[in-house]
Amino acid sequence: MMAESKITLEQVRHVARLARLRLSPDEEERVRADMDEMLAYVDKLNELDTKDVAPTAQVGEAGTPMRDDEVTNAPAADAMLANSPSRERNYFKVPKIIE
Amino acid sequence: MASELNKLTIAEASAMLRKREISALELTRDCLERIAAVEPKLNAFITVCDKEATAQARQADARLATNDAPLLCGIPLGIKDIYATTGVRTTCASRILENFVPPFDATVIARLRSDGAVFIGKTNMDEFAMGSSTENSAFGPTLNPHDTGRVAGGSSGGSAAAVAAHECLGALGTDTGGSIREPASFCGVVGLKPTYSRVSRYGVIAYASSLDQVGPFAKSVRDAAIILRTLAGKDPRDSTCSARAVPDYQRALTGDVKGLRIGVPKEFFVEGMEPEVEKSVRAALKNYESLGATTAEISLPHTGYAIAAYYLVATAEASANLARYDGIRFGLRVNAEDNIALNEITRAQGFGAEVKRRIMLGTFALSAGYYDAYYLKGQKVRTLIRNDFERAFEKCDLIVTPVAPTTAFKLGEKMNDPLTMYLSDIFTISVNLAGLPGMSIPCGYDSKNLPIGMQLIGPPFSEENILRAGDAFERSGASKPRATAV
């Protein structure tokens, strides 16, 4: 018997577009099956009533410290650009955006 | 004949270096020789830094001659390839960063460098720290030094294997859901994940920022205490990093655990656990009682929900963190007709299967219409898990559990079933969700001669207590380390 699917191939393609991942047709199907299994597994969280529970986003104690809006690093354009896949002078070079 | 200085602990080597009985150069050369001999069998390193390490060792010797050198001066360490290291390529075990050479040091790297530590190489890992076996590496899996047919654990498997096989004296890992503790357990070494915010994450390639934490691998609890002291402390470059003073953790190692109240969570001793693992951890608890500690059963009722909550929270954060790998500013670029296609094809070719799987799940959990049902639900259950621990620590000082339900599994055994792989972190993951410190220490061996690990968990910032208890167990001699097969 086939269990009800948690996610369709069309949804997988939509999420892949959001995540900027070009999946092959084989990958799409594999990812769909894996996500299906994980989403079915995480359904167990619905056994818990969390209506009055506050979410935890962060466990640290530091809060959100402020700092002065000052430049602290020395200019180092060459070091920053050394890893760029394509560079022209002090710019990252990319394919043309506007026709 | 090799002098095998690489087999020393950090405490031993440090004392000998100070007395000038050995030199940092000799120590480093022994590690490099060992690396050359065993790497074909283990693959614990992605990059070995022969030249840089030799230069660092010479500098350390000059400093040691002045009689004013820190404890880690001249000590060869393995560095997980997730830490930015100036001038040394940092891949995160991914094709997308295969040729990335950082122009800066992570804060912990800068601290170790200023202590005079020697960086012997960058260790192998699961790509972007996503995995429990180091099989998800673009550079091939790391094998377990106790049995090369088995995994080293993950994601910091290279660091664990390198320390176990004496390729270095200690190492750095990172732990998001068990990535220090599980490989430490599988390889029979000490692995410490400190309290969230105890150590700066600046320059550590991010996986899940609210869970990631830096920590040491070592051959002894004392060595872990020595490394932690250098790592820990406030850093203006990581706004989550705690400003609390850093104690001299070695001073906590008194050997005295009289009156220590140990909690044993009943939810951690359930079906699916190998009987030999349970037997070994139960024996360790008896040993603690004989040392004057007390043990009592406690409950962490939401334990069974931790993996599900984790895989929503962690993958959501990962999907955001990994958005930066777009082929524009650094890393791999695959050229295409326009920028969107360039992003999509670069990421498709640069990321491995597990990374794609987690980005997809995380993007889905955050997407319009699903956020409340998945991501928010995960965060709420995270609160319940945190509350479980808070309540438990009203009744005990320390919680002791197995690190993993099994010893090291066979290579390939779990690769085709992601969920089964995720379940290997069932005992470690809730500690990250709650932001607590946890340490894995060897507590015995199974009948296949594979190491078994015991996990010590404490309240936030109780590293001294954890280290004291771990050290006391080590000193009792209840578990003798055995030589590796390699």
C-alpha cells in the first residue's frame, strides 16, 4: 500500500528554484522520496501540544550587543578578490544582467 | 628508529618541551612521519601542512628557548577543514570550496597561533559538517583506525581518527548535533563540545549557527582542558560569544567526585542500543559510585522528539547559511548564460547529495505556507527539550549517557538511508538544542575491540565539573586505552 505523499514533484521543483539548485530528473525524484520520508518522520512533533510554548531561536546569553559603526579592517581589496572566480580591476565579474 | 614522540599526550610533550628534553621540530617530524605512514589507510587529512608546520615548529623552538612559552607552544594539532586558516586552503570537504584560500584566521586559529601551536594539517569531515560518518566528504571517507572497514564517525571524523592514530597530539572539531562527541566515541578519544557561546565561531564555516560549537579532541581529559582554555572567551567578532571569564580548567582536575549527583535518563536506555554499549556505560556508573558519587534515574521526557526538531531547525539555518555559495565572489563557478543559471548550475555541481538534501528540506521548512507547521514547530519543541534539562539539573549535577547507541558501523552501512544515519545522533543532538556542554570519553571496548564512549552532560558553563568527572574516571583506570589496528 502506498502511504500518502507529503510532497509532490512540482513542490520539489519549486523549492529547488527557491534554493537555486538545478536538480537532474533523477535527483528530483530521489530528493522527493527523501523529503517525503523526513516530513513523515517529523510529523511526530504534532503529538506535542505546543500552543502555549514560546519558540527558542537562540540559546546564548549574550543578547544582541551593539558596537560603534566604525570601519575596523584595513582596506585589502586584493586579498578579498584573490578568491574570486572572475575579476576585473577591483570588481567581481559576472555575466551580463541587462540586455 | 622512530622515537614515537607523536604518542605523547599534550601535557607530557609540553613538560618535555619546556625542559628542552625534546624539540618541537622533533615532535612535529614524528607526527609528519606517522601521517605519511598511515594516511593511505585512514584518509584523516584533506591537506597536510608539512612546510608550514615545520616552520611553525622552528618558531616554537625559538620561543621555548626563552622559558616563557604557553602550554600549547610547539604542540602539533590537527585542524578540521572548516576553520579559516590564512594562506592554507579551507575546503569544508566540498567541491564548491576546493580551491578556497582564506585571507584570514578564525578567532580560535589566531589564538592557537599566538600560543605557538603547530598546525600539522586540515582534517577530513562530512561536507559542510553534514553527516555522522565522514562518508559525505568530496575527498573520500575517513576510516576508523581501530578497524578500517568501519567509519570514523562524523562530521569531525578526520580529527578523531588523526588523534586516535597519533598523527597529531590533539585536534579541533565542531559539533552541531554530535559531530565531536560521536566520532570521539567511535575512535576511542576524548571529545568536548563546550556550552553554546563559550567559544567564538568567527571564521568557522557556518552550518547551523544557533547550534554550531567549537571544541577539542584529545588523548586525555587533561589535554582537552588545556586546549579549551586557549579556545574559550569573549570575541567582539562573534556577537553570540559569552563575556564570562575563562577559568584555568586544569585546576578543576582534582580527581574528587565525592558527593557528585549523577542523573541517568531512562529515555536513553531503550531498544536499539547494543547491549555491550549499555553494559559498559552501566559499569562506568558503578565505578563513579565506588568513587563516591551518587547515581539516580531521571527523566528527559522529550528525548524522542529531538531528532525531528533538530532536522527542521538545523536544515533551515543551513539553507540560509549556504546561500552565500553562489559562484560570484569565491569558490567554484560554473559559467552559464545568465546569473540565475550560473548560481543554479554552480550549486548543483559544487554541493554533494547530503548538502543538497538538507538545503532542500530547510528551504521547504522556511517556505511560505510551511513555516509555522515545520520551522516554528521545531523551535517550540526545542524549548520543551531545553526545559527537560533545566528540570533535570534541579536534581543532579551531571547527566551520564552513552554517546551513541552503537560502536562504529561499517562503511556504507547507512549511506542509502538518511533517516537511519540521522538516528545515530539520537543521544547527542538534544544537548545542542539545549546549548549545553557535553563530553565524550572512552569507557570500554566491545567484543570486536571497538571503542565505546560515555557522554557527560552538564548545565551551561559547567565545563569544569564535566572535566573533573571525566578526569576522575580516567584516573580510576577503569578503561585502559588500547592500541589502534593501524
